[in-house]
Amino acid sequence: MSENLLINITPQETRVALIFQGAVQELHIERTLSRGLVGNVYLGKVVRVLPGMQSAFIDIGLERAAFLHVADIWDARSQDGNGSNNPLTPIEKLLYDGQSVTVQVVKDPIGTKGARLSTQVSIAGRMLVYLPQDSHIGISQRIENEAEREALRSKVKALQQPDEKGGFIVRTMAEDASDQDLKSDVEYLRRTWSTITQLAKTRPPSSLLHQDLNLAQRVLRDFVNEETDSIQVDSRENHLMLVEFGKTYTPSVLPKLQHYTGERPLFDLYGVEDEIEKALGRRVNLKSGGYLIIDQTEAMTTIDVNTGSFVAGRNFDDTIFKTNLEAAHAIARQLRLRNLGGIIILDIIDMENEEHKTAVLAELNKALSRDRTKLSISGFSALGLVEVTRKRTRESLAHVLCETCPACAGKGQVKTARTICYEILRELLREAKQFNPREFRIMASQVVVDMFLEEESQHLAMLGDFIGKPISLQVENVFHQEQYDIILM
């Protein structure tokens, strides 16, 4: 079993695809104009305390105030040092309007909701996660060997300073780490926390104290494991930057880091662009002839399993069982591919046989075991439904790339004008590598042309300079938002 990581970088966005056994399993997109906030540390200012909700709104310098619940305030559960089973201290005794407080973003703003905060700061390294306010030493559940767990616990405990208040969580990456690797990670994390605390003393409220790594850097820190064969980067400049970053923070991954120089675009070579298109659709076809229907709403996501044209097996029960087994793997992949989070309801095809139900649940658990995001799975309900809860920290793929369709009263979605602009820029680059026209002309809808003339004008000009050809724009009023043409003049 092998994994490959593909990193496609342009001035406007970074896209990462994780390929496992030849199939795209995960997609991550970070746009230059809207980088994620998860992991960032701010000196927040309390705007309003709401005792009735046991929560507070905190100004961290964003358009919308962020949300802090009492359960996410470290002091609320650590007053007597006896753990989290004691009653929480009421929020009105901990915070007051105008107070400055150091907070970390644990969930990006999603839809109309502001960012979710915590006062328990955690700083991730490659081997360890540092918890400055908690002296506990935890071990990743993925490290199953008990002797190995105890050995790692002892190694990390030996690195703690006598007067140190903080503790560590040992990540899966530390399983084969040397003592020097662990020591280097500890020193880096302590330096980072020291910088944060110093800035908190001098910066005004609503200031950024620490920004988490960008997506390409997080790939080196969080995604690479012993199964990773290669990390391919299609930008020479960014490959060199990642090499320098790797030398300092993740030297063990450097042998896997490669600069892709092929003629075909990296994502085209592995079929990633096609997978992105499929991941924006409702229907997912199964090899057997069955299919999934995936509907995403603000409250939850539902996944309906159907047999379709699949009629294999000695009887209909066998057909249902085999479809559900195949669907278990497809569902696990789609959750990662689309980055679906929150409550997910699986409408598995009804099965009378209890052994079949047990086998399908076991297959689902096995398929989901590779997911790096925290999740939980219930058994079958009385209605035959399975509930999955998957931690949601960043927006789903559809929310990043699409918006509510203006032509169908909100019943569907279309790609945003910015998404179409970026598709056009990638297509222009492909065409420029194959042909040598005098000029390129983009024919697109009014909203896409307006986006190119305003917010994306710099990126369009940069591409024109890079390919050495003029690029003109032409509005086509009959084109819908997703429709465009590139004419070679």
C-alpha cells in the first residue's frame, strides 16, 4: 500500500491531492485571499458575555466576532486541578466585557457562523503537539503497541523541564522517532510558545499572535507517513521553499520531496481534475451498478445507498448485502474527498440478516480507520439508519468551490465566479504549453469577466506576463456562470 501527495501551486491558490493505491482519497484547497484560520492564535477582546448561553463573543480582528463556549475555556475546568468531571466555572466569573484573552481558532467560520475558539492553545509539531497549560502526556491512539506507548511516554517525560506547566501529545509520526528528533520538536514548540506569550504582552487586542503553517507546509508536517512514496510539487519556486522549510522542521521527509517538471499538468496526469468535478455532484456510481446520493445541508449531510442495476447474487438479500459492503468503502472515501463534517446520516439499504448488518458496520469501521479526522459511528437505529459524526474544522469542498444557484431559488449550487476564474487560468496555462497563438480571448459570463477585471485582475495579468501573450476578455450574455470558451487568435 502506497500514498502519493500532489501539490499544485499557483499565485491564487494551493491544491493538494492524496493518492492512495491509484485513487484520489483527499482534496485540500487553500486560496490566497481566504486562508484557513484553524490553528491561528490571537489576542482577543471580549465583546459580550452571554451567561444564559454560557458563551462569549470575542473580537479577533475578523469581520464577524468569534464564538467561545465555557467548555472551551481552560480555566473553567481546571480551577481545582481534579479534571474535567467537576462542574464548570460559570463564564461570567471568568470573563468580562473588554477583557483581553489569548485564544486559538479551532473551527473556521462556516456559512453565517463565526470562528469557534478555545483558550487551551495547542501547537503542532511533526512529532508532538504542545499543550502549554496542561501537564498531561498523551499518546496517539493509532500507536497501539503498549510497550511502544510507554517507551514514548517515558522519553517525552524526560524532556519535560522540572518547572514546566505544559504537556505533550505524542503523534503517530513519533513512533519511529529518535531521541534527537523528539528533542528538536520540543525545542521548536517551546520557542513558538515563548514568542506567542511575548507578543501577547506588547500587541493590542484583536491582534494575530501566531499564524499556522500554510497548506503546502502542513502537508510536510501532518500528511507524510511511512506509506508515503513521494511528494510532488509542480512549482519550482515553492519546491525550493519547501526544501528549506523541510531542512529546518521536517528533515526526514526531504528524500520524498520532488519537483514535478512534466509537460502535462500534475493534476491532469493523475485524473484529479475529473475527480474534483465528480466530487461536486450528488450521485456517486458504484462499480457493481449501485450508487450513492449525497445531499449536503447546513444541518447535516445525508447519504442514500441504492442498488440501481446491480442484480448479482443468488437472491435479492445477497444483492443488498454486496451493495452495502461496496458502499461502505465508497462512503468512507467520499467523506474524506469532499471533507464532509458534522452529522452524517447513512441510509443503508435495509437488511433483515443480523450477520449482514454486523459485517457492513465492521466494513464501514475498517474503511473509516484511515481517516485522519476524528469521527464516531453509531450502530443501526430502529429506522435502519447509521449516524456518523465527523469533526468539522474547515469548509467542505463544495462550500469552497460553489455557491447557491441564483436561478433555482436556492435548491441547487453552481461554482463561484472565482472558482471559474481559476479554472480558466489553469486552462490558459495548458493551452499556452501546447499552442502558440498571437492572443488568447476569454469568452465568459458577465460575472466572471467582472471578477477578472476587479478582484482577479492581478492574477490574470501575472499569467499573461508568464506566458508572454496578451489575454483579452469578452462578455457572452447567453453564457451561464459556469460556461466559458478560450479562443486562440
